[in-house]
Amino acid sequence: MSSYHQPVMLSQCIEALNIKPNGTYVDVTYGGGGHSKEILARLGKQGKLYAFDQDDDALAQAIDDDRLILIKSNFRFTQQYLEYFNAIPVDGLLADLGVSSHQIDEKERGFAFMQEGPLDMRMDTTKGVSVSKWLTEVSVAELVHVLSAFGEIKNAKMLANEILKSQPMQTTQDLADACERVAPKHKLYAYLAKVFQALRIYINDEMAALTDFLEQLKHVIKEDGRAVVMSYHSLEDRLVKRWVQSGNIKGDVEKDLYGNVIRPFKEMNRKPIVADEAELAQNTRARSAKLRVAIKL
């Protein structure tokens, strides 16, 4: 499974979950099963693990274990499925956000600009439209918004015009070529990373899905249970940070009639956990990872 996806901060995630042998846990981003395998290794016979993934490639990596229930779904429907299985409340939940190593490495998925492949980027290839298809239909204004909001592209309007006049785009190289024509000098790779990130986030509705997911957790996790969430870019981490600190994604602090702050969770660490030098040397993807842990009050 390690060849499919190399889990980031694996030991830190497992430690943060504080696994009880007979507890119920959730891995909402199954991927290659790396985190799930370690959770199962610490569970007893009565323990249970529910795992989610919307990617058929990930589901094909299913671990053969009666304690594991693997569900094909976006994690925005976590509460709905856990209610169906009568599994609420759970002892702990893990979310490793973003795109997996396998999805990046598979050129046919179109997530990476380093190798040419179809311009797709869908996490679930059975639903929605590819980036290539969407770009033939989008307006300049909408494309500018996506590039600005999800990639923080400074010259978004210039890039949007360049992309749209270069239609149709069939491959990742077509998009990379358009970007190169307007990218700041000596910053092409960083620019491409932001553009591909923006389009991937939009086409998979990632920020809305993360919002839906976070707002469910106060109903899903039991008292003293753990929510362990790892993000890879500032948009995700900002949302997770606000939720951990206030209990909602807007960061609004609620108070009772006596002025006491109402918080469904507390932070385990004031600052996010980051990978150590040894892991960074082995896994470059860990460089941008930030791990936040919330304990249910």
C-alpha cells in the first residue's frame, strides 16, 4: 500500500487519535489505506473502523478485515453514513485532506503539471465534468474568481484570458503552456502549482465539502474524542484553524448568558504539528502539511 500513497506524519496522526482498543474510529480519506492499516493494528476484536473514499482506485486498495467498513462517498456525507450504520458517536476521526500520491503520480488523472495527461482532475471520475470540459463553458469572470479565490493568482484576469483564447485544452501540457506565457519570470513551477490547485479545488468542490464536514463533527464525536485533521494549503488550514478555535468555520466565538465562551472542542496544541526533518527528507509532500487536533469537550 505504501507504493500507492505514502502517508504524511503517520505516527503523529495515530498518536493524536489516542486509540482505544474497543473504540470506533473513522478515516474519512482512505487513500491507499496507510492510516487505516495502523488504526486497525491498534484496535481489538470489538473495535470498528469506518473509512471513506470517493475514488475507485482507492477503494481497490481495500484491506481485508472484518472490523473495516469501506464506504464510497465524499466525506461531506460522513454524518449521514455513520447514522445509517448506527455508529455515532465515535471515539476519533482522521482526515488527511488534499490529493493522494497515487492521484498525482497517475498521469491519466490529470492532477500534475510535471507529466502530460488528460486535463481531468476529478476525484471521482464517474461524476461531474473534467477541467477540460469545464474550461470550454466557463466565462472569463468565473474563471478569474476561481483562480483568485482558490489559487490566489495575482494576474488572474490575464491568465483567464490566455486560457480561454487557447481553447480547447485537452491535456495538462496545454494548460501548462498557457500558464507559461503569462507566469512571472523565474516562478513558473510555483505559479503552475497554484493554478492546478485552484482548478482542482473548484472542480471537486473541495472547500464546500470541507465546510460541510467540519460542521458535522460536533454531532459525530463523543466527549473526549479526537478530530485529527491534516491540511496542505493555507485555504484549508485557515478553515480548520477557525473551526478548532471556535467550533464553526467563520471563527465566530459564541457565549452563553453569563459571557462564558461556548466551544465544542479544544485545541490539543496551540500551533499545528509539522513534519520533522527526517520525514521531510523522505517525503517532500510533507513540507506543506499542518496537523491540527481537536478534543471534544
